[in-house]
Amino acid sequence: MDQLYLLATLAGTKVAVDAHEVEAVVRLADVSPVPGMAAHVAGLSALRSRVLTIIDVPALIRGTATSVEKRGYAIIADISGHSYGLVVDAVHDICQVADGGLPLRGQLDPAWTPYARAIVEHEEQPYLVVSLVSFIETGPLAQAA
Amino acid sequence: MRMDDLLQEFIAETQETLEALAGEVVAWEADPSDRDRLDAIFRFFHTVKGSCGFLNLPRFERLSHAAEDVLSDLRSGQRSPDPATVNAVLGVMDRIGELAEAVAIGAALPDENDDLLIGALSADAHSNSVPETDAVAAPAPEQRVRQGGAQAVPRTIRLPLSLIDQLMNGVSDMVLARNELSRQLRERSGDPELESAFERLSTCVADMRDAISKTRMQRVDRLFTAIPRMVRDLGRELGKRIDLTLEGGDVEMDREMVEMVVDPLTHIVRNSIDHGIETPERRRALGKPEVGMLKLEARQSGNQIVIEVSDDGQGIDTQRLVEKAVLAETLTRDAANRMSEAERLELIFHPGLSTAQQITAISGRGVGMDVVRANVERIGGVISLDNQPGRGLRIILRVPLTLTIIPGLIVRAGGLHFAMPRAAVVEILHDNNAMLRIAEVAGAKIATIRSVRHSMVDLEDVLGMEKLPQSGPRSIMVVRSGTGVPFAMGVAAVENHEELVIRPASPLIMASGVYAGMTLPDNGKPMLLLDAAGLANAADLPNVADDCAQRHIEEDEMNAAAVEMIPALRFEELSGERRLIQLSVIERVEDIDTASFGRSGSRAFVRLDGGLVPVVNGVHSFGAATVSALRIRDGAREACYPVAAVLDIIDMPLVPDMVAMHGVLSGVSVIEGEHLEVINPFALFAGLPGESVPEQARGRCVLADGDDGWTREILAPLLRQAGHEVVLGLPAGEPVDPLDVVLSSGPDLSQAAEILGCRVVHLRASPRPSGPQDGSIYRYDQDALMAAIAGVGR
């Protein structure tokens, strides 16, 4: 069955996110920092009356925080009752991918292994299928433990 | 509708009615002639019988049918409601409750003794002359319950909580959108029509927000429903006779809060019956009435719900508590001797101490008052005791109205703002305060405040932020967490205190352990709520307290010098907050007819003793015919301060425990564990309109043109209203007081007046002055006119 994916660039890598996981994409406004947290927790941001926890995904992958000017867009997702905004470099398109997920091939950068699930191809380009939940759950919990 | 839905509905309804009926049954037992209650119970069984026949629930049907028969005999007077019958009816109700529970969770239904219950009902039906069964052979303790009459059940519908939350979020969005719109409107030029339309919208949004928040509220009744039955059962078990009074069931609180309070409250009531109220024999020997008194009372006080449980039992024997503590080696004999009565009473909250001489099945199960206190404090509540050994105990629970709104302090550290629950802050000082000494040894900071040493941390250090340079002094908060000892925490500044709507933060943030939640203030910048206990943990502070008793000795010695206390009046604002005002500014307190209040422009006035007195809080319309008011005076000026209630007179520290100048408030003082805002009398009087001060020493207003229509009909009333004494026409043959002010439109007269030695205010009819030398005032320029009169008068 054809599935909708959001295609984006994340930490310099082309990724695809299952559209079911995505609630919206917004341009990031003010982010209030949360001190005492791991580097990838960029802070809190208000989206109307909701408060988003902003996750600096590139920091999670590369280990260095994205500078404020470079934080362009955030993917809004509702994960187990809380709203998160995940920082991405750029958002390209939402489209249907004919073949669905393909198994991972080649040697994947270890930084990506906790998050990558499969590959999809769009216009003959491979995109890494990532799950947003994994950015919230694997990252912090592994570090908190 | 599917069968499943019908079944769910039936179960939910049955459970709800059962809960509501529990109190009614006991009340009915106490007064069998109460026809209303008997009817209510009969209706319940009748409804159950009707519905379960349709739903094919034969066991429900048999039970309710049997009970209905008996109740119908009672109704027709063929039978009297003796204790055995009531027990049997209660037994059937309990069974129906169990069955409903089992059906709800889909469990198997134990089927052994329905027949026994039905037998108990019908056996009695045929044997009025047979003596009571063994089960109630003991003298049936008397039970009386007073409740505010049988309550008419309001019409309700059932809604999923998620829908209400969704509505709540929608309204919050609306409020934010309104705030944004209001900001934009302010920036653009004012169109009065647009503004009034916006005002209307604004009011609607505010009303709606209030209404939606009310959907989360629940009557305290719900908290009380299980109490009468419990008291009855416990009383029987222990052979005690208890007269239970429930008051204030119509007070409303957040439904989640109700859930949180049930357990502590149940425990307190159990304790009262088990350990507090004595057996009838013992009470008789002590000269008390045989029937013990137990009273539960709920009321709203500001944004808190106060629940009081009082009994007339034996109270807490503090001597025995001390003995136990010494035996358990949690206290040295020496320290015990130094303890005040209040501190001894505090021991009841220590784990493992109880005055009960023997552990009973009722409350001696290892769950003590320490757990009760922990549970109450976890939801931001406070528990306090009023112990009268031998005469009774009153336990006062104060819990916030909702879980989500708490009073908080806004603090600044490292350039960011954080919220701190106000209840956790004991004291706030500037670091240049003479009572405070900060020492550092090997990186550890120690703050000594009035000779008590506290571990000290800076918030920036705990959170790993940079300490920004600042010109003013830093603030030191003494923070008390629910569990640990108080510690001192330094922040850049304490900026404000306000009511905060707290929402949970994401697990990611909560995992850090130093945050308790977050809040979104009106400026749209999210802010985190600090967790006092978490901060202490994160900073890894040692958990040792200074010797408490030692401190008190020292404190007593230096008390006179350290904290100067002044008498203050504790009162409740019309808006519900409890506040303090220093007694010295209050002239008297009286009930004023609300018809005397009125408004002029944006200011409120009240007519008192023939003059107009400004109303400080600007209130001018009231619900009732009279209102309590404080008449306050700063020596010369008088003002009226309408309040909801005057509570009592207490001593408050001259300088509030927490200084935070904010409007008419000077800060917050903690009196008997209650945080009270302190009114700043200076700000109060500074905010008063200047011209309406009739007491100022000044002369009359002499209106030279006494024959002129405008002067007589317009100017004179205006001046009189502003509190001036008015004389029409120059007084003939009477000396003119130098303090008098002459108002004149004609140049001739004014010259004459000037010769007499008093000052003159010239008035002119045209808005523009006739030339640069013209010192006159346009006669409709009220502000300038009043200023001229006042200025001249001085």
C-alpha cells in the first residue's frame, strides 16, 4: 500500500518520516532554554496555548548543538500525550512512495542506527526512514539511565 | 445503542446512585420516620430491578426485588425499620455494589450467599416478634446524621474527561489570541466602537474560561458520601456512639483534587473514631455526653479548600508522644525537655509514633499521620492540628482549589525566569541583609540566618548556568521541601508572585528531577516550575538540620531585636484572598449599607457621615444589602475598604517574610502556616484621588458671582461634591478667612478679594486664554480647577 512520507533534511542527511507521526511543521519561534538538560533538549516553545519541548535532533546525531540561527523548522509531533518539536534543517515535500519501505543496505553510520528503520526511494534518491518516537525515547532515556 | 453500552450505562448509574445513597441510608436509620429518604432508597431498588430485568441480570433482579418488597412493607407501615432490617438492606446494597463492580471489570461473580442476604430480609419480614439476630446482639450504637436535607438531584449528562480537556485547551488558545489582538489594538489608534466590541468579546471569553474551569469542579459532597457509612460501621465495631455532622458539602473543588483528598480524610476520620472518641462508659466516667461528636466541615477560603475534622474525644497526649519518641531513640531526653508544646505535637507526624496504646484493626495498620501529611503535602496542601488534651482534636487540611493552579514566585537566575511554588518558600532575604551571613568553606556554602545554619546553593550552579553580573543584591530564599530540611537558595532576584496554571512537562524534562512542571504565562514564553526537593537532591545537600530546640532558645533571646511584630487585622477580600493590614491604620470596622456606594468616573465613593469617602479597591456594587468595611485613616485622609469578612487580629512581622512590592501589596507573611498577602498602606493612600480629601485644613470656597446661574447650578454642586464648603456671594460684613478661596469670573471682585488677603482663582468662559498674562482657568477644566483650589488652599 502506498504510504505518505514527509521528506526532510536532518543533520545533513535526507530522511523520510511517516506522515502519520507528523502533526504539523512550523517555523521555529522563540525557544526558552531549559538549563540542566542534555544538549539535544533545546528548550520550550509555545505554539498557541501548547508548550512544545524542542528536540535538537542534529545535536542528538552529531553531538553538537545547532546554533539558534540555523534552527529553521520543527516537525510537531504528539508523543504519548506530550507535544514535541523536532528541529530539522529543511523540509522538502510530502509525497506518496510507491514501493514502501525497503530494507537498509550498505554500512550505516553508527550515529543513525538507533533511529533508522528502512529506506524509501523517491525520484531515484534514497531517503532514510526515521521514527520520531525513537528520537524522544532512545536518546534521553538511554542517557538518563 | 448497543447492549454493551446500555450495560455500561446501567453499571455506572448504579454505582453512582449507591455512592450517593450510602449517606441517606444511615440518615434514614437514625430517623426511620424520614419518608423522603425511605422513598429514595426504594426508588433505587425499583430502578435496578426494572433495568436488570431488561438487561438480563437475574442476580441483580432477585436481590433488588427482595429489598424492594421489604422497603415497600416499610413504606406501608406493615413493618418497622429495626436495626436488623436496616442491616439486611445495607447488605443487599453492598452486594449490588460488588456485583456492579464485577460486571464492570468483567470478573466472575461469586455466588455463595445471595440467598442468605435475601433470607435475612424475608426472615425478618415474617417474624416481627423474633428478637434481633446475633449479628446485632450488641447494643446498637446510636447514629444520627444531620445533612442539609435530602438534596434534589440536578440534571446532568455524562462526558468523557478528554472532551473537557479539549474544550479547556480551546479556551486557553482563545485567551491567548485575545491577548494578542488586544496588544495589536493598543498599538493602532483607538476606535471606540471597535474597542467596545472587543471589550464585549473579552468579557465573553473570560466568562467562558470560568465556566469551563467549573466543569472540572465537583462538590465536596462526593468526598463526604462514604463517611456516614464508615462512621456507622466503625462505631458499631468499636461499640462507640457517634453523632456525625457534615457541613459545606456544596463547596466545589477540582475532581482530581477530590480523589487525592479521599485517602487522607478517610484516615483522619478513622483515627478520630478509633483513638479520639472514647467508649460510652469512659465518656460517662469523664462526665462527657455518651455520644461522641464528630464534625466534618468544608469551606472555601480564597483559592484554598479548608477541610476541618473535629471531635470531642481525648485529643493527643503529647507527653505520651514524647515518651514514645524517647523510647524509640528518635529524641534525647534533653531535647525533649526543651521542646515547646507545639513541637511535641509535631511528633505525631514522625514516622512510627502513635499514641494508640494498642494497635487496632481500624487505624493501627502502620499507616500513620506521617503518611497523611506526606499525601496532603504532595498536592500542595498543609495540615495543622488544634489539640485540646482531654477535650478533643481539630485537624485542619488546607488544599489548593485545583491541582493545576498554584501560587508561585517568579525568580530570575542566569538571565532566565523560573517559577517556584510559594508554599515551598519559607523566607526571602537580600544577601546584604544584616540577619544573614554567608560563609564558604571548601566550596560548600553555608548561610546563617538568625543563627540557624542552612546549606546554601545558587540556582545557577545547580542548573549549570552562568551567574550574570548584577548591580543590586541577590536574593536568598529559604526553601523547604516536603521531605528534607530547609536549605537556602540564591537567585538573581525574586521578581513577582502570581497564580500559575501548571501543566505537566514532557517526561524528557521531568527526568532531570529538578522541574515539577511548566507554565505558560501571558507573555507567551514558557516557564519551568522548580521542584524544591529535586533541587536539594541535585545539589546533593546533606540532610542534617540544626538542633531545632537549640535554635529556639537562641531565637527567644534575640527575638525582640530580630523580628518586630505589629498587630494586624486578618481579613478576606471580596475576591476571596486572605490578606493582612496593619491595625494602626484602621479606624474602625463597620457594616455599611451598599446603597451608599456609588461611582464617579472611574472612582468609587461611599457616602459616610454626610461626606464622600473614596473606596480604595474601587468596588461600588455588591450582592448583599450591607458590606463589612474597614474605615482606614492615615492621619489626615480617610478611605473605606469594603471586605468580604473580617477574620481576626494577629501579630505579624513588621517587615513581611517575603518582601515583594506589587501594587497595593508589600509582600507575603506566613502566619500559622498560612501565606497571607500584606497590604501596603502607603500604596493604598497613594492611590487615592487627591481632591476628595475633606479633612485637609482649608477654608471655604467663596463664589463671588453668587447670582450667576452657572456658578450656582454647576460650579457650586461640583465643589460641594468634592468636599468643599461653598459660600455663594462675597460675605457681606463678615471677615474673609485668609484660607478661603475666592472663585471669580469678573476682574473687579477678584481685585477686592486680593486686598482682603485671600487667594483668588479666576475663571473664564472661553477655552483659550485671552493672552499670555491671563492666569485664569477655563471653567470646564475640572482638573486644573481642582488643582488651583487645592494649591491655593495650601
